[in-house]
Amino acid sequence: MRAQQKYYLVLGVGRSGCAAAALLLQRGQRVALCDDQVSFDEAVMARLRQRIAQLSGLGVVELDFAGAAVEVSDYDVLVLSPGVALSHPLVRAAQQAGVLQTSELEIALQGYGGRVVAITGTNGKSTTVSMVAHILSKQQSPCSLGGNLGTPVAELVCQRKLAALLILEVSSYQLEHSPRLSAQITVFLNFATDHLERHGSLRAYFLAKWQLVSNTPSGGVALIAREVAEAAERFLGAGAVAPSVCIVNETTAESSTLGQRAAQRLPHNHRNALFAVHAVKALGVPMSLVELADSLCDFRGLEHRFEVVMSRLGGGEIINDSKATNFASTRTSLACLTQPVILLLGGAKKAGDECTLTAAEKERVCAVLYFGASGQDLCAEMALTEIYTRIFPSLTALMASLVYEASAFPGADILFSPGCASFDEFQNFEDRGNAFKRMVKQVIEEESPS
């Protein structure tokens, strides 16, 4: 039996919004799309209409790209895509009109009878989700992987490909619009300054993620890092962490052993591996923690995460860590290197992110090459008077001089870990990482003998 028909307005026509619209149409609902960030080019709109029709198989969806012309009170439900901020005029209008707001995730999981492992955190989400899926594949345990990594859950539902176990990566953008999202196992990996331009404050950013822990049902398992527990106490007061929440202690001998066994090839992934192992154990897999950790011995890291591109002539490696879009991530990668490092840092610096090197890090970093929109500001903020620095207007300009700059530091690792967003020059961190790898292969030939 179909649910009573309602009129939905989906705000945002990216992959998540289109998936939500397709699923709603499949369920017999009335749907309109709105996106005031999309080109008014008729060819673009025609392609969008075609995509929705193909996804749903239920006809053409009403499209409106005027944004301000939409009367939100005409709709029963407003579906918010992850890229839409709560400050958007239509979101505020919906709040004033009392229109229910929801997300693609909440729509997709309505009536879902399976189990959900939901993983969030500032860094490491995609890797940890992939590690959980990798361990389960070794046990021949079917699962779906979706959310912020992979396929939108609504798309999986539409295609009837959603397994009885869902491994879900969830960003703060998604959680901000999914206050009713609940998972049997929740993981909050870490917490650092990020996305302040979206959330407005560090507290708001934290609360968007913390609700996932708060929504863990009775009988469920919540795994959090020590720093997350400390942030909860800071923002919510003493007693904010319920006794039922498991604080994973990385400093114990057992945790250290598990992390090292699970990520022996990828030392920067120790924490991610530790949480992945505990999450799978919480699912009831009949194996010891050590056995689960050993299941990750052949796990290959994800692209653009501490990815070795090639070795330098005379020693040292060139590493693509384009996923480092905040300085906390850059710091994690630096900690994995023991020999001298040439650090490539830059892009569009995020609001509130403090970029400094500790005394120990300064001992390893022999040069910092800044680039992009925030290169000048980063150089001034870090004030590395005792370390060789250069500023370049773009990544392309830096790469044109990389061989010359690196020649002064033979044997040093070259770490491309920007610590900033990529949008000053690139579409996203993947685009940036791919460009870096292409340019490395072009310029490194100059370092090789002819």
C-alpha cells in the first residue's frame, strides 16, 4: 500500500537530491525540484529532466530554478540536499511556515529493517567505512556501502540493492539535515576545527555530528575517541557522555597492537583501523579483535589519502595527500614520516583553522612550499623563519619549479598535504589530487638522467 501522497520540494539537484526525488516518485509522491545554484542554460535543464526521468521511470518532475520565486508553503515537505545550508532563504521560509524538513538519508531509511553502522568524524571517515566493508567481505557478510562515500542510499533503495547491513559514511552537512537518523552502531572517529564557514561555530559543527551518538538506540553501540568525549564535556557540560558510550582508548597496549597489526602497511591509518575493528566486533562477528585486525593486512588505502605516487631518484617518496583539506589531517600525515619532509601546503584556507607546526614537526620539515589563494596568508601565519619557504600563486606554478626546489633537499619526502580546501583552483580534492599526480609524472622526468 502506498503512503498518502504528499507534495515534496527537493532543494538541490546534485546526486543526492536526484536520488531522493527518484525514490519519492517511485513511492507515488508528488515532487518538485529547485536549485538556485544551477545554470539557467536550457540544455543543462533538459539534461536534468532526462536524468530524473531515467532514474525514476515515473515521468518528468517539475523543475524550478528561480529559487526566490518558490512559495515554500505550497509544499508539505522540504528535502534538503547536503550542500544546502540552514541559512538558505527557502530553509528559513520553511521553518517560519512550519513545513517539515528532511533529508535524502532519512527518506531512504524510512521503513528500513536492516542494521546500520554510521561513521562520522572530521577526518578518516571514508577510510574507516571502507575498512569495515573490507573486513566484512573477508567474512562473506553482504553489506551496502553508501552515504557520503559511494552511492546515495536513496539510489540503492530505488535499485533494490540495499543489503540488510548498511555501512554509512555521514558528513556534518548530511547530519545537519537528518536529526532523526539513527544507527545501531555509531562511530565518531575524531574532532578538529573544520567547516566553520558552514556551521558558524565549532560548537554547532560538533553538535551536528554528536546527534548521531545521541540517537544511538537502546541496545546499540556508540564508539567515540577520547578527544570527542572531551569536546562533548566542553560544549555540553559534565556528564554529556552517557555511561553506555564506549570511549576507545588508543594509548593502551592492546589498542596499539591492534592498530599496528591492522595498518602495518599504512601507519597513518592506525586509528581508523582500530575503530573499524571495534565496529565490526560490535556487529557480533565471531572473531577476536586480533583476528579482525589481521583481516586488514591487505587493505589498500584510498586514493588521495597518503598515496605514494613514486619514489624520488636518490631516496625519498612523493606522496599525494590531497584529501587533507584541514590542517589536522596534514598533521596526521606528517607524523607518519621520519625523514626530512618537503611540505606542499596551500589552497583555500578554511575559517578558524589554525596552521602551525610543533617543535617536533619543525625538526622534520626542511621546506614548505606554499601555493594558491591562501599561500601568502599561510606563510605569514606560520612564520617559519628557521625553515626554507617559497610562495607560488598556484599549484601549477609550484609544480613547474618543484624539481629545482627539491634538488636542494636530496632524499627528502615530498608531501602534498595541502591542509586547505581545493576550490580556489579545482572542483574538489579528487580533481586536485589527480592534477598533482599528472604534474608529478610530467616534471619528475627532469630529475631523472637522460
